[in-house]
Amino acid sequence: MKKLALAVGLAATLFASAAQAMTVQEFLATAARIPRNPTALLRADTRRLMDEFKGSARAIRAEQVAARRAGRTPATCMPDRVSLSPDEILGRFNSIPAPRRGSLSVTDALREWMAERYPCSS
């Protein structure tokens, strides 16, 4: 019975943290703790940041597709393949004013960036 309660509690905790969007501040703080060397790819934090960023890109792409299907102009017109280096991502996120970083999600920051970089022609 205790194991079941522990498992349910752990699952609830994981679900709750997964449901909350990572802020740009959290992203940058986690990235700052990762060493800049080849072993970084072996770290769980690196994979978590990569997953967060890729998930944000997928969400934005899905919004783009849904807007087109609904006959609306999407917020961004990202091409099928977008290549961004870690330095570009960190540079962009660091350029966001510090007061906004704590409340701006990675998805919202990426949406703004992609709308600026790949605007849709009306």
C-alpha cells in the first residue's frame, strides 16, 4: 500500500511539473550549469532543455498548421527545417530583458523569435 501511494505521489509530481511550461529564466539557469564540452550531451539537463526546445518548436508548428487549415494567417511561417545552434538560442534568450524572462515561456519566446525571423506575408 505504501509503494502504491509513493508511486501515485511521484506520478502526480511528474505530471504537475510537466504541465508547467518552462520559463526562459529556468532554461537559461539550467543551461548555465551545463559544461560546454562533448560530455554535455550525456547530461539529463541537456536532454531536458533539448526536449523543451523541440517541444516548443512542435507546438508552434502545430499552431501554424491549424491556423492555415482554419483559413487564418499564422503567427509565424517557419519552414519545414529550421537549424539553430545552441549559441544562437542562448544568445536570443539572453537578449530578452531580464524582467520578462521569469514570466515568458520558452514556447512564447520561440514563437516571438520565429515570427520575427519567418514572418507570414498576408
